[in-house]
Amino acid sequence: MADIDFPEDLIKLERTAWAEIQAGSLTVPTALAVHEGIGAFVRQAKEAGTVVDRYAVEMGLKKRVRHAEPEAA
């Protein structure tokens, strides 16, 4: 799968959700915001003529946030 260029606002939403998950306090509004953000991203990509799979987008976003490589010093 090719790397997906996620918008920063979607990455921020997923980071918030991941922090809440780790703290055991994920809220419905946070989960819904991520869900809706992914949906909007997929719709925008399709409107731009790019074929994207929602599942691949969601998994790619989770991988980007949850398994990020450490930044070089």
C-alpha cells in the first residue's frame, strides 16, 4: 500500500483518540470525530478522482499515529 498523505487535522484527531484509548477514557464524540474525519477524507479523495479504500485509510492512519517512527535528532 502506498503511503497516504493525511491532513494534519485528521492526524491530530487520531492522536487525541489514541491518547484517550490509552487512558481508558475514549469518548463517543472523539470516536465520532475520527470516524467522520476519515469519511470526509475518503469522499474528498474520490471526488478528486483517487480510488481509496476506507479500511486502508483507517489502518494507515492508525499505523501513522500508533507506530510512528521516532523523529531524528
